[in-house]
Amino acid sequence: MYIILIASLLPVVILMAYIYSKDKYKKEPLSMILKALLGGVLAALLDVLILTISGLGSLKFYDPLVNSAYMAFGLAGFPEELCKFIFLFLFIWRSQYFDEYYDGVEYGAFTGLGFAALENINYVAQYGLQVAVSRALFAVPAHCFFGIIMGYFFAYAKFRPWHRTRYLFLSLIIPVIMHGIYDFLLMYNNALGNVTLAYILYGVWFVFFFLLFRFAKKKLTKMIGK
């Protein structure tokens, strides 16, 4: 059990330390960091609750393309990012410590990592340590990237009130789209029997993951200078 916890949480802790170290002006209090993480954990639980009560998880489509799109956007991208956004707003928006642009990126990333932590524990416990490495390299960083992007627009909504509605919308919809594309490329690939096309999709997925990393890093760097 301890090995599973360590394997699940180590990538989360490493990314947290990296994000926190980039706050060069005024470090956020531990209580707020834990609050953001808790928000991510609660978002993961809310996501499970919504899908369980609604029964949406049992809905299937015969067409692999349609089913993959539904699973990627309808069961993963939209509900997961919406739940993160809800708790980011409830826990962080009115906080007195949310007083810098970078804070939005930081809290968004920690919320995403809180979600990833619980999700990772579940996957590693269910499928074994063999999935820990791949999730540490891709799934956990992806949740962090989505959180950074959400927090980026979330900060603009906070400190540019004249465009608040637009930035809040972007804070939700951009991560939803990116998350959906990320999952769709994997899910559609797994649904195909064509080996050649599968390799092509894997290549597209790796390129998308790299571009996602570059985009998130660019937003992170931009906020550090504010």
C-alpha cells in the first residue's frame, strides 16, 4: 500500500515543488496550497458522483469515432475541468492571498494536481505499478498543464474585471478543449484495429502533448514576470 501511495504521489509532489519554486515574489501560505489541493481532490470526487448519478458513463456509441469523442469530451474533458473550475472558484477567488497574476497559475496547477493525485492513486491501485510510470510521465503532468492554463485565464479574470466574463469562460473552455483532444487521441487510437493508423495517432498524440507542454510553460513564464 505504501509503495502504491509513493508511486502515485511522487510525480505530484515533484510538480508541486517546481511550480511553488517559481513564485519568486511572495510565497503562498501552506494553508492556501493545501486548500487548492483539497479543491482538486473534491473535484475528482464530485466528478465521480456526477457520472455515477447521471449514468452517463454507461452510455456507449457503436461508431468508434463518436464513442471516443463522447468519452474524451463528455466523460473526461468537460466534467473533470468543470469540477476543477468550480472548486478553484469557490476556494480561491475571494481569498486575500490571491493578489498576483502568478497566484492564479499556482492555484490552478495545485487544483489540477490534487485531482491527479486521487485519480492516480485509484489507477495505480486498480491496475498495478506498471501504469505508474506512464501516468507519472503523461497523465499527471497533463492535469498540471490544464490547471496552469485554467489558472492563467482565471488570474486575468480576477485582475482585469472589464473582461471578467470572457476570461472566466476561457478559463474553463480552453482546458476542456485541450483535455478532450488529449484523451480523444488516446481513446480513438485504442478503439482502432488498424496498426498503421494507430502509430500515426500515437505520433500525433506525442506532438500534441509536446505542444501542450510548450503552451503551459509559456503561460507559466509569462505570469512569473507579472
